[in-house]
Amino acid sequence: MRTWPICRLGPDGYGSISSWYQWFSGVGSPGTGFGTWNARSSSQTRCHFCSISWGSYLPGEVCAARRAGLPELGKKQLLHWDPDTSRVLELLPETARIETGELTLGGLRASELANRHGTPLLVYCERTIRAQVDAYREAAPGALVVYGTKAFANVALLRLLAEEGVGADVSTLGELAFARAAGIPGERIVFHGNNKSEEELLAAAEAGALVVLDSPGEADAAATAGVRRVLMRLTPGVEAVTHRSIQTAHEESKFGLAPDAAELEVERARELGLEVEGLHVHVGSQLGRVDESLLALERALAFADRLHWTPRILDLGGGLGVRHNREEELPSVAEFVGPLVERAPEGVSLILEPGRSLVGRAGVTLYRIGSVKESGGITYAAIDGGMSDNPRPQLYGARYEALLANRAGELPSGVYRIAGKHCESGDVLIEAAELPEPRRGDLLAVPATGAYTLALGSTYNGVPRPAVVLVADGETRLIRARETVDDLLRFERS
């Protein structure tokens, strides 16, 4: 086990500053062997544990982290700490901090958020979302970035993204309504779907959206509805390295058309007077490498060559994954998008459709711990939510991390199984979470829950869906109200 320093000022005004702070501030990363330093002369001025500037300490004063109950340490003494355990913090939003032993998000204490809005509570960090948009802009200058609305359709989030020039990738009438309510113009909306209804095509045409043809005969239906601009979705026969349920470009995929069928549909669309602007390919979601997306792009370009056609637009889909646990290693936006941009022909306009990579890390779910009990050698800590607000562990085998938000400065004491409250044995959110010993009333924070959690949620067991808030600069805004039992009964008829 390696050692890591914790903030502590000695009588002479010097001490060791937490490597956690160095990690968050971008000075370095765990494993680089920081050790102690002269806090007074450093350009870094704040302890991450206690969030107090070094200049505010008097000689002989101790760090607030120690006052919060962390082990007492002398000058240059080290706290034994497993860096692999502490890396759970790396999964949190950019504004996450540990202040006096408690997790804060966007400058707000997790306990304050939970007390004000209740739990479960999905918290989004505005700064993290905007930073991800910036990353896409830098990686693909001039490309149209459209948010994969299915990751989580919310008017406030869509409006925030629209302020940044981001459009919307939608696939249903409902998702289109969310995008329009957020003020996203039709020219920045891409309408997908493997089985679009007449009503959906009419709405897409009225909005002026770019429609992606996905099935034989859809060109006729689109033309009848008044659609003018279309893309052709090609099934490139590429099997992405991801969960089978979110692979979208293999030969048996329900999405798109194989080259021969796609060629016929392109010809038919042109006969009908539709503007066939280009091609669309998308290999899947939660991708950890760019190889399959590059192969899909190559096959799309080969298809265009076969038709002696230079597409005006290439929509390369999305798919970049998000780290949900410490073991996952994923490329950055630049590492994923850069090779695609380099391979795209000059003069072709690009569309990118990120979903989870825009909002996934920005979201943190807060739960209240209830019962804690041992069964067959396993200690269960039950939360007030579960598979109704995050079914990804059940659907995709997703593995999450967690920390006790109200005791974030404490060391883990063991491994605990985090169970949901639903009447189903499979309702387990985390099989093995390293935590301090959990107690009833503790606040559990689960990072990287901003995508495909509440979007896939339900009211199973008659459990109303949680509230959603957006945090920024010490302010919180309710962007989705908590459902009530009355809401569940509203559509019942006797």
C-alpha cells in the first residue's frame, strides 16, 4: 500500500498538503509520488479537504480536515491510503470537492441539496456539461454537435446545450417536443428512428429537421409528409466492443440498411425529389475505443464511392463512453473524435451525436441509506431508490462506485452491497462498494449517473420518480419536479 499526504500545518506554518487537492487542481495525478511540500510558497493556495486558503491559517493552527475528525497527524506525517480507493472522486463532476469531510457539488453541500430537495435526487453540474461541449468544439471545429436526447430528455438541459450551439438528436415525437420546447431550431435537429410514424414524419417536416432514412420505403413516407432533407443510415457491418444491447451497426442490427438496400433507397429518395444530403453511421454506445467508428466511416466512404457520390454531410453518430467505475479506462473526447475528423474528406460537413459523454459525468445521484444488515456474510446497505431510477445494472451489467457524501473524509472500513428498495432480488445498484461503515441516515453519492439512468427509469412498485436539480456557482435550480403518488394515480380510470 502506498502512502498519501493529508493537509496539516505545523507550528512553523509548513505542512503537507493533500494530494487529493493536487489531483483535482490538475497539478498531477495519483501514482506520481508527490510527498510533502511548502504550502506557503506554493502557487496552490487551498487545501482540498478543508477548502480553506493556506494564507488564512495562523502558525500552529490545524487544518479543518483534522477538526472534522480525520486522524491527527504531525508535520510531514503521512496517512496510509490506497490511491485506487480514493480514485472514486475522479468519477465525479468537475466542481466536486471534499469540504470539512463532506462532498460538495457546484459549491453546495450534498446534505444541503438532499435536505432541500429530498432523496433520491439527481444532481447535474452545469460547468461539467459546458466543459464537455467545449471539448467537442475543440476536437471537431465546425462540426454540428447534436445531443443524443435519449440519454436524458430535459428541457432545461436542452436549453443549456442550445445556448452553446448544440442541437438535438431525437427519435420520437416526445423527444422532438422536448427539443422544440427548449428552443432548438429545426436546422439543428436530426430525426432518427427505425419505425417512424406518419405523425412523427409530419412533425419532423414541420420543424424543418434533417430526417435519417432507416428502412425500405421510408423515402416515400418522408416525401408524402413533406420532408425535404434526408440522410441515409448505412449498416456498415461493424461489431463494436460494448454490450450487445447497445451495439447498433452489426449485420443483424435493427438500425439502418445494408449497402445494397441503402443504394436502392437513395435512388428512390432522389426520384422523389428529396435532398439526400449524406450518410449516417453509428456503431454503438459506451465505446472505449475509436477503431470500430473509424471502420464504419471507411465503409461509408466506400459506399459513397460506389455511388460516385460525394456526400455533403457525414453524420458519424456518437457513442463515446463514460467512466462509471475505477477500472474503466476510456479515451478523451479529443482521442475519440480526433481520428474521425482527420479521416473525413475535406469539404464535408460533420455531425456528431454525443449523449452520455456530454451529461454522464455531470450527473450524481444522492440516496438516503435506510436499513443496514448482514446476510450470508454480505452486509447490505439499502437505499431509498434503486432500479426504478437506475436500471442500468440490471439491463447492461453496469458497475458503479459510491461514497458517503456526508462522511467523505473517512476511510473505507469494508465492502458493502448497495441494494435498492424494490421487491426484487436483482435490485442491487452496486455489488461491492468500498465505504466507511454505513449507518441509517447516511447520504450515498453515486457518480456518473447523468445518462441513461432516469431516462430509462420507471414507476415500478409504485415508486414516484425523483427530482432533478442543476447546480452552478453555489446556486441550485429545480429542473424536474419530484413525482408524487397523486401523479401515479392521475391516469387511472375506474
